[in-house]
Amino acid sequence: MKIGAFEIADDAPTLTNTRALVMLRPWVDVGRVGTLVLRKIESHLGARKVGKLARPGNFFDFTMYRPRAQANDGQRSLRIPNSEVHSAHDDATDRDHIFLHLREPHARGEDFTDAIVEVLQHFNVTEYCRVGSMYDSVPHTRPLRVTGSLTEDQELRAKGIVSIHRNTYQGPTSIVNLVNQSLDDMGVEFTSLMLHLPQYVQLDDDYMGVARMMEAMCALYGYPDSLVDTEKGEIQYREISQGVKNNPGVARLLEHMEREYDLQQPTADPEQVEEGDTLSMPTEMEDFLRELEGRPRDPEE
């Protein structure tokens, strides 16, 4: 059956009091944190795909999101980039879930967001959480920072893990944020979580980032702590530390970021901050980070 621009399976379950967990690639899914966190929760709950865009080419430029040729048992097929809907029921909390794996549209953005809202209404969504990640001037040697917009109850549950962020940003953003404006009218509780990853690292799959975001999700929604797996991330970050030792320029950058991070912590003693200390970035380090920002990134998996 068609729900807006989405094709939903005829045998899709009827859901009530549904929590929607949402990610948006590629711009706020660096290190594939949102993708991998949703997949972890989906696997834990036994989620299945129940929908996708009926005609993804109406919204996506396939010279930007490339289709991929695949061969299975000697049969060749074409995998077309899409946005998908998965559903599951959490027996532990008796809570229905949908998972939205979204892509930033290149065209007809208003129609795309209208279609998402129709899906949310169809599945009786009462709670919406978007999970994302971005690069920032933060060190990999400190606990990764998660910022977010939470309810008062959630702030208590995630205390010490999520820093509350009052969004004052002005500038270019995603058209998918139009969905947020519809949530209030629908009476849907809105939450957003953003993980800040070290800009000088840029891993395809940042497993330490996944573990940190998963820690926040477990605190907020009661998923089992066993979903927080730091082993792969610790191996990745140890290798990064070893590489930093062999690069004096990056080592100086890291020292600056560590000092800035520590100065921003609530526990920092202002009497220990020497006169003249500043959180500004040295010019050569700013140039280095700008070069990283200019690296082309493949938005595909």
C-alpha cells in the first residue's frame, strides 16, 4: 500500500504508541554512527523492513548516490539507493518501534518531508528521536561528547552522558528539519542526539562513536547495556594514538584540543586556568582542519 511517497508492505503490523528512531545520511552520519546504532537496536529487537520509497529517483540524484551492481548466485542485480522503514516490538518495555533510514533529498524536499510525516502518522508515532554524528574539534583521547535536546525526564536519565544543547545555530541546514515543525502539531515528543567525533580521524566506521551513542540510547530508553561494545573502538583509537605519536603536527593539534576540552568541563577549576589561556584555535591548526573538511567522502556504504 502507498503511504505518501512510501510503499508500505501489506502485512506491516499495526503499531500504537510508537517510538521512531531516525538517522539521516550522509551529512549527519559521519563514521556511520546513526546507521550502526539503529542497526544494533534493530538486530536486538528483531526488526524487519516494512517500507521504502516507491520511486527514490523522484528525490535522489543517482550521480550523487550511486546505484551498485551486485552478483548473487550468478545473478546480477542493481541495488538502488533508497530510504527505508523498519519496524519492531520491544517485549521488555512493550513498546512499538519504527526505524527510519533516511537520505538527504536532492529534489522535492517538501514532498519528501511530507511523506515522512505521513509515515509517522500511519504508524501512530508518539516519540521521535533523531540520532546523528558530526566532526568537531575534539580529541579522541577524551570521552566523546554527545549533545542533545531532551525532555526533563530524559535529562535526568542521561545525566553525565548527554550535554544539553540549546540550539542557537543559524545557517544552512537539512530540509528534513521540516519534519520537526510538524511534530508539535502531532503531539509527538521530539528528541535529538548528536555525537561529536574528532575531525582529524574520519573513520569510515567509528566504533568508539557507536559505543558512546549506544550508551546514551541505553540510558534514555532502557535498552540492555550489553549493546554497548567498546572493544572495536578501543582498538581503533589505540591505533590512532600510535599514529599521532609519529606526526608532530597532529600531536600539537591534539594537545590543544585536550586543553580546550578540559577547560570546557564543568569540573575545571577556574583558578587553574592561567592568565591568557584561550579556546581559540591556532591558525595553522585551523588550516589543517579546513583541509580535512575538504576531503571528498563517499556517501555510500
